[in-house]
Amino acid sequence: MPILCKFDVVPMSRSQFYEIDHLVMKHSFSIQNELGRLYDEHVYQIELLRRCTDSGIIVRSESEIVVSFESFKKSYYLDALMNCGSICELKAVETLNGQHESQLLNYLLLSNLQFGKLINFSSPSVQYRFVTTTLNAINRMSYEVDDATWSTEIPSGKFIREIVQNLLVDWGVYLDVNLYREAVCHFLGGDDVLMQPVNIFVNNYLVGHQRLCCLDEETCLHISSTIRHFESYKKQLLKIFEHTSLKQIQWINFNRATVQLITLKK
């Protein structure tokens, strides 16, 4: 199976989630009041799971989700799965950010669940964010591939397009862009082969180098998930041509239900 949850999944209603969440947050505030906010994440995780279990919640920690395609395989581990139907991701960071929300959303999509909670114990007061989605495995399979400007004449162009199309058939869209990036790069030889230092010039003066995903000496691969400000992002990519010897960029952009395959040329 391309996406395998190694645990039972029981979707729950919003009211069921809130009932569990009330207890989880009660324990979270109590734990921070007692322990403070300077411990590592695993300390808070162990204590929260113990208290939730004592409250009658069925808790699973480090539940594994395996995503695979041919020779590629990646595992994700959930901090806490409550009553088989809601996910809690625990943090001990200065503040929660969009990447944390994206991580939890990715877990919800992979497990085909709707509700989750981010909880941060290292902020002055317990910080939390509710994360939810209406997407499911069926509507994630509704997508389009826009490859009108993609060049298959560039090295690996045809192969990359086929890999992306096959990944979408197995996984659908809306998942974490880093998952797609890791899979595509895996089939191109991996980061050890692809990530190469590229010289950066300003007015013909060498100012340093940047490691880029290179298909050959003239071509790099760029994978993004730009939804807003697409044209602005494109302009930033074109600036690479001004300051390097690269002549082509093979750009894959995961824009919600549309996957754009674009070839930019110098």
C-alpha cells in the first residue's frame, strides 16, 4: 500500500474531538504549571500521555505512518493519537509557526483524519493551535497536471514528469511538499548526487556558492508549493540566471489541486 497507517483509525465528530481536547488541554496547562517550560519535548510527551491514559483516553504514542512508492519509503511518527481519531503534536519551541501546522496537516491527510491539535510547552503560557481539514483520500485524488511549458528535451525531463505523474496516482495531492521532493530526488540518485555547489556572481565577482539540486552543469531542479504570489516567486527563480552559469530550471510547483511542471530558460 502506498500509504500505510500502522494503527487503527476511527474518525470522530467535532464534538467528540472537543470532549477529548478539553481533557488534553487541562492536563497540558497543569503540566506546565508543575514542570515549567524548560524541559525537552519528550518529557512533556511522557507526562501528558500518562495523565491522558489515567483519564480514560486511549493513547498511542509514536504511531507510524509509512509512505512508499517502488523503492522509496518514508516513515512518519505521531506524538500522540487519542482514541484512534485525533492527533496531538507536542512541541517545546519558542513559538509555533506555519511549518508546525503544515506538519500536523500532513499527518491528518496521511491518516485520513479530520482533527488535530498543536501544543507548545515552551512558550510563557501553553500555546496551542487547532488544525482541521475537510480533505479526504478521495478528493485528494482529484487534481490536474499542467505541463504545457515543461521541456522533455532537457536531461531527465521526461523521466521526472513520469515520476511525478506516478507519485500523484499513488499519493494524490496536498501532502507535504518535502515528501514529493524527497521521492523525486530519490529516483534521480539522491541528495548526495544532486546537491552541488553552484558559483554565485555579482558583476562578474565571485561572492560565494550555493548548493542547488543540479541535473547537470546547466540545469537545476526546483520543487515548491507556492500558492499565492506565483509570479513574484517566479521572478525570484529567474534571478538565479543573473548570478549563475545555469541555463535552465526545471520547476515543479504543487499548487493545491494543480501540479505545475514548468521549464524556465535563460
